[in-house]
Amino acid sequence: MNKYRQHAFLAIISIWFMAPMAMATEISGYIPSELRHRYPDDSFIIKVNDFAKEGMGFSNRFFHDSRQVKIDDQGYFKIELHVPSTYFYIAFEGLYGNGSERQLLTEAYLVKREGHLHMDLSASPLSFSGNLGPLIELQVAINSEIRSKKGKPYGEWESYFDYLVKWHGRVLKSIDRLVNEYIESVDAMGREIVAVNALSRLSSSIFGLVPDWLDRAKKQNLDSVPLYAVYDTIKKGFLHSSPSNEVLLNASGYAGAWLNMNYVSLVMNGHKAKSDTLMITLFEAIEGVSDPLLRDQLLMVYYFLPSYKNADFSKLNEAIDLATNTTVKNHMSRLKVEQLEMPKVKNFAFLDEAGREVSIADFEGKVSVVHFWFNGCVGCRFLADFMDDVIAVYRDYDDVQFIDVNVDKEFERWKDGVASGKYTNPHEINLWTGSVGNRHPLLETYNFVGFPQLMVVNKEGRLVTAKASSLRTNKVEFKDKLSVLIEEHR
């Protein structure tokens, strides 16, 4: 070994010994024998989201890592998670408790590095211990409060909104009380992050309903003044939180609630919901945010959450310039390539009805309109209905084809869905993602986290758009806009 290589080798060894290692977070638990029948593979999945590091602190629907957790013969399990950030989120897939058929902890829960969480699934409700136990208990209790019934405005219109304001105030007090109850067992930063997450979720649960209520008020000639009063009350409560940058960096829903609040404000001031002008104005609101951390998170929400499928992609260059976080810039740059530069579609395989592998490359030579669905999806049924009119026009064209891809994990559910005729058209090619379901690599590549999804691929196998489902405003407009895309690339 020459002198230069020897020095380089010693330097690498020194760095290896000196570099700080991320301390592990341990998740363990016990599953009693009477529940083992729910785990035919003796395992379940834990999903991890390091929001602070990945620059995607905006939704519990995005997870950066998934790990299989094995259950031993006695029913015990244990896994160590090495995550760089002090705080991160976990959720479980296929974890069942005693006395309930529902899966447990499917939502994202904040945990802290170097902590230990033990779960006893023989207890009902689920029992937590370890130094992370109180942090999880606090979030479970708060989520229960937020889920408490807020009713629907089917009775007295005005009195319902009076009730809603009182319900909101009652839940806010419950959140404050619960956070204070854990002042000794959960550190201050953890409590602040949990409180901001709770307020964001509470606010969004009401903001998201306002456009529908406003539409009903117009159609039935109802007084809309109570709606504006509710909006103002929720807005004041949300803005009062003003999280610090450290809290904001780790908070999972603040940016989403902020954007939802401003979206609803535009609707209440006369903008048509989901219209191009509304989305342009919403982007301008993001441009006006002075805090670079919040602005980065808002850009991610605007372009990646399913709620904003019709985001203004022509602004992507401006978004890249606005972003300060390198990870956010990288996400935007990849999205720009997908949306504006028509790259080749990632060539992942699906399965046909005979179990043969079929890839997107197999369909080159024709314009392909591909929609993704699952059995039981209401929105998927609406999209299928919208698609029927388009398919009726192009089904006999030699250079256009329609493909539907099911994302259910079970073969029989896929076949049942096709047989029902609710989600597909007889003139479509039926494909399946296989047992991986909605974890198929193509879905993850194109950020398909909600369904239905619709993509258009040109004759050369290049992506025209992965966001065509955003065209689904009404049947006539959908047919016109999708037809324009098809004609442009025939």
C-alpha cells in the first residue's frame, strides 16, 4: 500500500470510529396466543417517517422506510430503529389488538430517538410502557377527543354552527388539559409538537368541510353568515399556535392546515373550488410567506398532497427557486422532470389476469390512458363513470388504449371488483399490482398515495401526466380535457 493510500485508509478508519452513530429506538411487544391467528405470516409492518431530515413534514401518509417485524414462537417481537432525527413518526400495518377487529396505530405517532416503547396487545385497550409509553398515550387520548362526534348540519342550520364552535372550544380545552397532564412524563418539545399536530388536525377537520357547506347554503338559499363565523373562529384558534421553527420542523400537519385554511378563504371569497385561478392564487400566497421553513413545507403540500392534484405545475421552476431545503429542491426537480419534460415512464411490471408480467413498455406504440383503483373506493367508481364517456369515443381507435390497474393486495378482491363492473370498463385492459398492493414501486415513484389516480403515456412510452385525475371536476369538462391530451399525443 503506497503512502497516500495508507493515509487515506487511516483517515477513513478514524472517521468511522469518530462519527456519531444514531442511537436506536426500540419497539417491542407481546401478542397473546388468542390473537396469533391474525398473523398468518408471524409478522406485521412498521412504517417510519423522518420528517425533519426528509423535508416532507406535512402528512402522515408519506413514510420513508418500512420494516417487517417478526413475531417469535412465544408471541414477542422487538425491533430497533436507527433514525437520525431526534423526533420521527411511526405507524403500523397489520397490527391487531384484543377485542377489536380494527388495526391498531395506523395513524402516524410521534416518537423520540433513544426511547423504548413496549406494547401489550393482550390488554384492552392497548397498553403502553417504556419511556415512550406516555408520549404515545397522550397522542392516543388526543386523537380520541378530535374524533368525538361533531354532528352534521341536517337539523337547524344556524344552531348547528353555534354547536360546532362550542364543540371546537371544548376539544381545544381537552387538548390543553391532556398536554398538561403529561407535563412530568413527556418532555416539553414532545408536548409542543403533539399539541401543534392536534390543533392542525382539529382545524383541518373543519376547514375541509366549509366548501361543501357553502355550496349547500347557495343551493338551498341558506344563510351563509354562520359559516363565516365558524371559519373565523377556527382560523383564530389555529393561527394562535405560532410554532417555533424546531417544532415546525417536526410537526406533521401544520403546513397542510395552513394551506387548507387559505384554500377555503379563497373559496369563501368567490373563487371556484379546484379552479386554475384558485390554484394560481394559492401559489402566490405561498410565495408571500417569509419563513423559509414553512414556505418549503407549503410547497411540498401544494405539489404532493392528493388534495391539490390540480396544482399549477407551470410554477415548478419558481417553486425550485423558492425552496431553500436541498431535499425539497430535489423533490421539486424530480417532479419537474415528470410533469414538464416527459421522461420515459418507469418500467415496472404488473400482472395480467393469467398471472403473466406486463410492463408499461409492452404498450408502446399507442397512447395509453392508465387508471389505478381499489375495490370499495367511492372516488374510483366516480372516475370509472367519467371514463366511460371518453372510452366510448376512443375505444375503436388503433392508436389509443385504456388500461386499469387494481391496487388491492388480494387477487380475489381484484377479480370481484372487475366482475362488479363498478370500477372498470369492458374495453379496458385489466392489470393488478400483485400482493404488494399500493406499495408497488410505480405508485411510490409517482407519489400515488390516494386513489383514484390517472396517468397518460404517449406512444413512445413517455409520461404526459401522472396527475390526470385532477381533471375530474365534472363529466363534460373531464371528457373535453382528457380528449385534448389524447389528441395532442396520438
